[in-house]
Amino acid sequence: MFGQNLEQSIYDAQQSIQVLQTLKDNIQAYQDVLRVEDVLSLIDQQIHDTNRRKRALLLAKKLDMHLPDTAKAPLTNT
């Protein structure tokens, strides 16, 4: 159980780093014209997008557990 929590923590940290890197890249291009509200809006949007992707992945894994083996192979390639 500890290993799974550690793996999840590592995954979450990697996702946070990716989100921050994306934000940095997005903000850098507009740093001279962005206001604080714009930056906060971008951060909020990235957080929601990441949460949506994470929920979709978890739902896909749950669905995969309930499918017969013959149906799993085509789904892994989509």
C-alpha cells in the first residue's frame, strides 16, 4: 500500500511540474502584457485541465477492469 501511495505522489509531483512548465511557457510569451488576473486565470485553467485528464484516465482504468480481455487490446491503442 505504501508503494502505491508513493507512486501516486511521484505521479502527482510530475504532473505539477508539467503544469508549471506549461504555465511558464505560456506566460513567458506574454509577460509584458499579462496582468495578475490573467496569470491566475491561466493557472486555474491548467489545474482544471489536468484534473479533467486525471479523472478521464481513472475512469478509463475502471472501465478497462470491467471489460473482457478481447475488448481491452483495441482500447489501449486509442
